[in-house]
Amino acid sequence: MVDKKALLVKYIAERDKRLRADGNDQYLRLEGQLSHYLDDPYTPVAPREPKTDHVTFAFVGGGFAGLVTGARLVEAGVKDVRILEKGGDFGGTWYWNRYPGAQCDTASMIYMPLLEETGHMPSEKYAHAPEILEQCQRIGRQYGLYDNALFHTEVESLTWQEAEHRWLIRTNRGDAFTASFIGLGTGPLHVPKLPGIPGIGDFKGHAFHTSRWDYDYTGGDPKGALMEKLADKRVAIIGTGATSVQAVPHLSRACGKLYVVQRTPSSVDVRANAPIDPDWFKSIAEPGWQKRWLENFTANQAGGAADEDLVQDGWTDLSRRIRSKISDLPPERRTPMDMLAAYEDSDFEKMEEIRSRVDSIVSDRETAQKLKAWYRQLCKRPCFHDAYLQSFNSPSTVLVDTDGQGVEKITEKGFVVAGVEYEVDCIIYASGFEVGTPFEQRAGFDLAGRGGRRLSEAWAEGMKTLHGIHAHGFPNAFLVQPTQGANLISNIPHNLTESGATIAAIVREALDRGAQEVEVTAEAQAAWVDLLLTGMGRMLGSPDCTPGYYNNEGQDPGPAARLNVGYPHGASAFFTYIQGWRSSGAFEGLAFR
């Protein structure tokens, strides 16, 4: 029997250890003497002449958002699509994340976009990074998106030209071209950050961020080959989030000594990865199969109704438990309070199982205790892995638990925790990406719309859109991201594919009408925002949670954050709604001029 009161006391105590007044300011931007952490180790920058031409559609970001939107535009007959990407190829996060063991933590069948359109069968339930990058490149080739793409290119400004009814795009490569329509898909996971540890610039050994993995130093490759050059090296990896959970098993096998430096343990559940059987795949890959799988996952995981669970993973497990407990309640007890209690009971039980799993795997009792996650499952991004915990049974792998305080300082020779200096040859920062910083800071530009008004001004009191796609005052501009739409965080690509299809339908309509502008009306935007505020509010980011990017590092996110929500009737309902909205041909709420 779970002692709920004792658990809540433990959760709060562990949270309080980690609370910091500086919140997101505890992290360092990679600029100045730290800018070398941003260098591209994978692809050399190719010289080219600046672009001064015109395209129908320009898209900022060459990850999933840009690729699925570009593909749908091409299918709609819009051929001159230009994608701008700061990396050396398509892929976005999957261009940069080539650390050993990198793989999706949502099932490949629903995570990898346009599988049916490209005819690709995922090789395993959770595909590894090289296969995901190859799928991005496959989409780019199939839809001709390479022809007009600009790689190693960062947008510096986007300015609406009133008289010409078009956008002027300027970049760090000297480009100054125009586009009738623009799309923004910069995503939340593309600007690496470092922990603000004193002395971080003093280390005399080798150091890099996981999103710029240095295989020249480590040996090995993204496909999992042994990093043989680390055999005589003492290595520290700082951070134990999803990236570290995947990389540690490979480092554990390779390093002479590996120090895993932990501030907060991740919850690590069973992954049960396995190859996908071609005969089975052939039996299910009938027309429309991926759409069915996407909708089934969302229905199981995010409040829809489904008779079966096609994906059957850790994400849907908790939802199945919650539904079971609620269905066991007698009708008179199916009140919001009792259903919330059922949700909490399911979460407590699940987390107890995850903590018990640590004891069943990790042989050293003290290490096992420190690897247990004392918070609700959705306080931090849940992790799933079948080798991470096992790594701590290796004598070469040492957990350095900081008891929530983090590393005290970096020295010329290594790092210091609780007054003890650990000398190492290499420090790997698994410290993630900027999430809670302002949009314009992460993007590197601040959209200038009608009358020169900046997006940051329009959103000074919070994000305001229609469907999470259109912002009043910014004609012919489209956002591709989850917030104020489905807001399905467990499987971001589902959000992006629906946005891409919606944008393509709108652009096609505008071209067919001969309209020079399409823009959400102020009234429609206000009505949508009002509708969003009728919902339950933010489902992630409770201040009771241990600090992390889900809850703004434990700090009050301010009143604007109340708008960082999704459709009040749930993700499944939103996807049904937006499909009907764009299929109707009325495009209610938009003005075509």
C-alpha cells in the first residue's frame, strides 16, 4: 500500500533541495569564449553567393516542422519552397544529436514523420538517431526540398513589406530575399546551454556538449561503434536527463573511468526495444496506417477514446491505469475530485514501480537509492531504457550524486562536488537546450509584422494565436509548434504534421483566390484565446515538481504562461477539429485580401 502522505513529504523535500532563485539564469548562453561549443563538427560550411531572389514560401528551420510543411506544400503544388537551416543538412534536433545511443523515446511508427509517404519501415520500435536523420534526408530528396535549401544559414530578421505584400528575409550569410509566405519551425530544442558552474572556462582538458559530439576525440560513431579512444580516459558526463540516459551505457563500456554527475535522477522505465518484423509491418501497412497509429496513440495517451492500444508503450501505460481506476469508480463518485485522486493514485503506483526497478537492477544499495526519482512521473520528461541502470553495476562507472546541489566548480583538472575534486581528462555536458527563454532569444530574430510591430510586443502579455498557427498583425506568416493547438507534448510530430497540412491548405486557397494576404482577424484570435482559457490550464509544470524545463526551473513563469495551453477538449478533439476546419474550405477566422 502506498503511503501517499509520506511520499508527498518526500517529494517536496527533494524539490526544495533543488530550488534556485536564478531559475533559467543558472545556465550559460554559448557566446563569447564559449561560442566554440556551437561549431558544427559534422559538415564543413560551403561558400555560396547571397540570395536576393523571391520564393513563394520560406521556412525557418529544417527539422520535422520544415520538412512536413514543405512536403505538404509541394503536394499542394507549391514547388518553390525554401528552407533555411543553421545546420549543415536537414534534421533539426536530429542533425545535431548524434551522441552515442541517441534514439527516439516515442515509438518510431508514430514519431518518424511521413513514413507512409516515403515507404520506409522503421528498423526497430525506437529508432536510433542515424535512421531518423536518414528519414529527414529521404523526405528532403523525395519532395525536392534540397534544391532551394540554404544550410548553415541563420535568419537575422524577418520584416513584413506592406506595399509589396511579402516578407523580406535577411541572414548571416548576406542573403536579402523575399517570400510571399513564411513559416517558423525553430522548435524548443536547438540552442544548447551549459550549466553556469564557476570556472567552466578554466578546464584544461577536453570538453564538449552532447549536441556537438566529438567522435574525433572519443572514437566510435553515431551508429554505436565502440569509442575505443576513451579506453584510458577519465570522463565526466554532467547531467542525467534523457540524453545522458541514452549515452551513459555506451560511455560505460568505453571509458577507463566514467563519472556520471547527477543533480536530479531521471525516472527510467522499461523500454523493451526490439526490431520490427517485416512480415508484421507488411500486414499492418495498409493505406492510412500511420494516421491510424497517430490517432490511436493520441486517443490512448491524451484523453481520447480507443478500444485498443496499438503502440503499447510507457506513455500509454499510465493512461491505461488512470482510465481503469476511473472506470472502477461507482457513477456517483466520478467527480472531478475523485477522478483527480484516481490520477494521483495511478501516478504514485507507477513511480513506486519505477523506483523498485532500480533496486532490482543496481547491485550497490547506496547507488540504487540515489538513482531513485522522487517526483511525479510527468514532473520531468519520462525516460525509458534497458541498459542505463545496468551501467552502474560496472566497476568503471561511478555515480557522483550532488544531492540536488549540482557541481560546485570546474577546475583546470576536473570538477568539484561537496568539496571533493575529481580529476578527469574530458567533461561532456549533457545539459540540454534552452527552453524557458524568450522566443526571440532562441530564434535569433524578432518578427516585424504590420506597421513594424514586433512579435515580442504582440505577445508581451502572453502568446496569442488562432490554432497556434496564425498571429494577428503578421499576415502570411505561420507558426508550426504545439502550443495553443493540440499541445500534445508526448509526441510532437503529430502536432507538426497537422499544422503542415493546415498551412498547405491555406496557402493553396490563397493562391487559388489570387489573394495577396491571409491573416487571422483580431476577433477570431481573441475568441480562440478565450476558448483556451476555459480549459483546465497548464497540465505540465506544477510548482510542486522538482525544478526542470517543464516548470520553468521551479520559478513562477509569470501571468503570460497561462496562455501556454492547448485546446480545452484535448489533443484528440483538436486534431478532429482542425481537420474539419481546413477541409471545409471556409477557413473561418481568416481574412483573405
